[in-house]
Amino acid sequence: MKKPNRSQNDIPNLSAKEAAILDLLLNRPCAEMYGLELVQSSRNKLKRGTVYVTLSRMQEKGYVESRLEEQKTNVSGLPRRLYRVTGYGQRVYEACQLAREALRLRIEGLGGAL
Amino acid sequence: MRLFTSYTEAASYVKMVAEIKEPPLRMRDRLRLKVLYTFAATLLVLTLRELVKNRRLGISRAPGSTLLSIADFLFSRKTNEEITRPIIADMQFEYNEALFAGRKYKAKYIRARGLWTLFFGLGLYRLLKLLAGIFVRSTIR
């Protein structure tokens, strides 16, 4: 697997689409999902045209990794790609969730104070 | 040995042969003939149907194969592996599913949508949008 290019000082960032993909991949019984499955189970959060661009960017960042499915003998067509979350991706997702929760509590606290 | 003594005799013999009519077919022979005709017609129809069927089942290119070859030529290997090929693979998967379910028009729709998805996925949509924006700005001024 290609090593993601990130340095020690890089703060991981997570867009809404990336968070949605990680959420879908982490909250599923099966660890791996196809891009089409992600689109179908995202309830219009993800589009067919952009999901692979986002997944490609996430692969570069090291949040997800992919592999080609094993081609069956009686099935025609190109082999599809399966995606799964890496350990780093899971940690980033959890950190972002914690940060979002902390921010929400802080804002609610400020709202109460005002 | 001579068959005819004169030309007149020969001519009368030919005339007699020409006037001979075939006896009418018996009921059993007519039935046999009808069965034979029916069998031949059925065979012909079945052969024609098989020919048409074979033509339908003939080897044809998978949907997206032309797009794939164009994309292989235009874009980098990384882009093709991570964006183009998965989009085409998804399209082929959905297309095959629709055909398997006998939904011919849905298969056609999936093919058209696959083209659009690929177009969108590769950012050409944005490029066109940018060009359209430039065109609009230039015409307003």
C-alpha cells in the first residue's frame, strides 16, 4: 500500500463527505463496502459522481484503504473496488467526533451564559 | 428395332403422353404431404428463430469499454484506477443486474447515467462550468 504523505505537524481535517463515508464504514457490520453501496446507504449525502473522488482523496490522506474484489468466473465486467477504514482513519473520526461534541457543549454553555 | 413406323405415329404418341393426367392423390397421400409441408415450415421457422437469437446473443462490447479506452488514453493511471474504473465497474454491475431482471430500458438508463457520472466524476463538469462562467462574464461586459 502506498504510504500516505503527511508530516508530524499536519492537523488532520475531515470534510462533511469524508465524515459521512467514515461513519458509514465504521457503523456497518461488514468492514468493507463498495462505492455504490456507500452511495445507496448514504441517503443522498453522497453522489455517484463525487464519491470516488472523495475516496481517492481519503486514500491519499490515509483514512481508508482499498482493494480490488476477487473476480468470479461466471461474472462479467470490471472488478469492483472495496474500501475499508484504516486505524488512522478511525482515530481521526473519533477525534473529530469528540471535538464536535466539545464544541457543541461549549457553544451551548456560551448560549446559556448569554 | 424401330419404335415408330412413321413420323405421324410418333407425333400421335407424344400427343397422347402429353394428354395423360396424373391421377388424383389419395386421402392418405394428401395427409402425408400436409404433414411434410408442416414439418418443413416448422423447421424453417425454428432455424430462422435460432439465427435471430444467435445474432442477439452475439459477442458485443461491454458498456463503458469505449469510455475506458478513451480514459486510459487521456488520464493518468492513478485517476483511472481510483476514479474511472470503479465508476465503470459500478455501471457494468448495475447494467448486468438490470438485464438479468429483464429490464431493458432501465439498463439503457443506467448506461446513460454511467456516462454522466463519469463525466461528473472526472471534473469535466466543473471545467465546462468554468468556461460557461468566463463566456457569460465576457458577454455581459
